Amino acid sequence: MGKLGFGIIGCGGMGASLARGLGEIDAAEIVTVFDEAQDKAGELAESTGACVSPSLDDLLADDGVQAVVVAAPQFAHAESTIAAAKAGKHVFCEKPMAVTLADCDAMIEACAAAGVKLMIGQVCRYHGVHGKVKGLVASGELGKPICMMVHRIGGPWGGDYNQHWRLSREMSGGTLLEINAHEIDFMRWVCGDVASVYAAGGIYLDKRLDYPDLALVTMNFASGAKGMLHQGQVSAIGGYGGRVDCEGGSLHFPFFWGGDGGIHICRTGEEATFLPASEIQVETPVTHELRDFVGCVLDGSDVPVPGQEGRAVVEIGIAAYRSIDEGRPIDLPLS
């Protein structure tokens, strides 16, 4: 079987990361790349041995391309995905899927109509601690989840995050979608569908933004479990971790990775044990998710994170913004 030929759409930091992941997969080959910033496209082409396409249309017209990685800014995800589907290319789209539900629906419909795969890059499903938490809860050995809390906090945007489009909710989706698509997806993956959202937040430090730099998002899961996401760029002491409390025990993961990363596992009435993150991780997550995508395209199986999963994340994020704006709980699905 020959290699699956890829085109990379968007050659910034995420495009380069995904290209490196593809480079680790024997069954994949990067044929060509495109970015509106041709210097970025040239740099990625040089590092991967690919060609540079002068336009998106040229990339999609390349017969050597059977699949694309969409890593352009999120406001361009729908346009790129729909064009790729119409050209008969399978699509791996980086998260967040899009910034509106209308765009999500159009992407799903276009790929279904063309008979091509659509997978969303919710890479935290492939991280060691995230995956182990999911597995422990899904096994039922701790009983049903009652409460899940995740925090991802730090200071104001810097570096590449100062780009003008990232300061606009309409273009970037704001932090709840651009960054916290990871945490929203993780919490939903562990606890199931969300029935309603109630959020509080605002703009406290970074007045350039038109979306909250702090949000506390409560999720009421259809199962009856409760969730809380603490997101913000207002903290001088950052952090990224959480916990799940179940009927028969608890999981505490104060850090997802790094030297202190891992999971404290405690069954009710027993001593807690600690599983270091270093003993969980196997393959680079970006490579793993792309390997799954390539395998699904080649064998015709269903992708593990289809468009409907990406859409659900966007819907929860939009509901949180609406709740902050209107000061009330928001039921799902959104009307």
C-alpha cells in the first residue's frame, strides 16, 4: 500500500507541529504546503522536503494529495475544510473546529456529502494523564463520576498570541474555544454530554480583548454529574490540573505533565497511590492522533474524534460566553 499524501494548510506553529507528527508516520507523506505568509510556507517546505503551493486551490488540485491538515487560524477552518471536501480530500482539522455552530455544521455536511473523513484534533485525548483519567473513570472501578474540576490558568497573552486576530472573539473564538477546547473536550469525554452551562467571568487585565480573560464555567452533565472549568489569563502563578470525585473514590491530578505530573488515585477508605505521568506516556500525542487518522483513511474505519465531537465543544464554549453575557444558565442544545 502506498503512502497517504498530505497537504498542510497553515504553516505556523501548529502546522509545523502537525507536520513533525506526520513525519513520524511511515504511511504518510507531506506532498505540499500552503500559507498566506509564503515565508512560513517556505520554511516548512524546506524542513519537510515538500513543495510550496502558491494558493489553496493549487494545493487542492494536486493529485498527489489525498488528505489535508487544516492548521490555519480558526476563522479559516470552515472555508479550508469545505474546499478540501469538495476536492475529495480527507480532512484533519486542528481544534477548535470553528468559531460558530453554522461553520461546524457546514463542515460536517460538506465532508459527509463528499464521502471523506473529518477528524478534529482534540489532542488531549492522546496525552498520558488525560487518557488514564478517562480510562479509570470509564472502567467503573471508582463508581460513577459525581464532580470534575479542571483549572488552566496563567498570565496575559504574550508572544505569538499578540496577533490581532487572536484578540478578537469573532476570529479566534476567544480563550474558551482557542485554548480551552482542550479542557471542555476532556471533561465531556470523561463525564458525557452536557445538559446546561452556567458561567461567570469578565475582562479584568487585558483590555485589548473583546472576550473574558477569566471564566468560571459550571457544566451540568446529562448524567447528573457536575463540572467546573477555571480558565484565565489573570494569574501570576499559573497551573494546569484537576480532579474527579466518584461514588467510590477520587482522582487528583495537580499537574498533567512535567516532573510533578501524574495522578493520585484513592479508593474510598484506602490509602492513595500516585501514578507518575512519566510511567503513562507512550507516543507523542500529536503523532498518535495523526496515526489514528491515517489508519482510518487507509482502512475505511470511523475516526475517533469526528466532526460532531468538535461541534459539541464549540457549542459548550458558545453557551459559556452567552451565560456570562446574559447572567443566566444556558440549556443545551442551543436554540
